[in-house]
Amino acid sequence: MSHEMDAREFQARLQRLDELLREVEESADPAAQARIREVVQALLDLHGAGLERILGHLAATGSAGTAALDACARDDVASGLLLLHGLHPLDLQARVIQALDEVRPRLRSHGGDVELMGVEDGVVRLRLVGNCHGCPSSTATMKGTIEEAVLARAPDATAIQVDGTTEAPGFTPDGRPLVVLNVL
């Protein structure tokens, strides 16, 4: 019986894979570590080559293929897999724009909005606007909403800065990009 994997399960499986690989790195002898890295890389290369061919075949079919590629790019699991292999058809900025478009109705229900100021070297620069600007509880709500949406669509973002915050990008203890949301 097959079941459809959702984005959270996909992320959980990626995290588990990362944990397993770290355990191997810490416990196995150097020769075993090298062999395991080689096996993992061979699997990634094999799947990446196959996915690249599939994407090429879809693109060659015209508008139907383009629609299928767009659906894959918007699907959380397929998108994550394409990102893993460096094959996502949309760049970081386009994926951030998608994420912001998805959260705008919720932000507006709290009297606010968000503007994309730019994306450079993986750092997403945003500006909060509207009635939420400066309200701690509303800002916290917006922060959580924005962070979840952007990192779901653009996990390769290294940081999210709001209103020109100048703090350096970093990472949280669990390895996720640091989200800097100091509202000026």
C-alpha cells in the first residue's frame, strides 16, 4: 500500500538521513566512511541524472510539459527533491516570491504585508508594512508565517533580513537558516 508523502515527512526523512550519515561518520572506520560516502554519492548521481532526463523530456513536450514542470516546482516534496539535485526550474528569488504570495492573505488578515527588497548571496531582504509594523504580537505572527513559508519554498536561503537589518546571516542550532526579523 503506497501513501503520499507530505512536505513535513519529506523533511523528516531528510533529517533522519542526515543523522544516520553523521552517525556513520562518527563511528565507522575511515575505509567504511569513504565507502558509504561513495555509495550515497553514486545514488545521488544516479537519481539526479534520471531526474534531469525526466525534466528534459517534460520540457520537450511543450505546454503540457511546462504545466507539469510548474506543478512539480510548486509541490513541496518534488520541489525539495529538485533542489537537492540542483535541478529546480525556479531561482531562489522566484521561489521567495511564490512563498510571499502564498502568505499575503494571512498577513493582510492581521493588517500587514511584506515586500521583497531583494535576494543577494542567499540572503532574503524583506520589509514589513501595514498596521502590524511595530506591534510585538503581530510582528511575531508575521515572523512565524513568513519564516515558515520562505523556508518551505526556499530552504537554500541562508538568512532572512527585514527592514535592512545588518546582522550577519547564521544558522539555528538545528541547522536551519537564521531568520533575522528586527523591525526598524
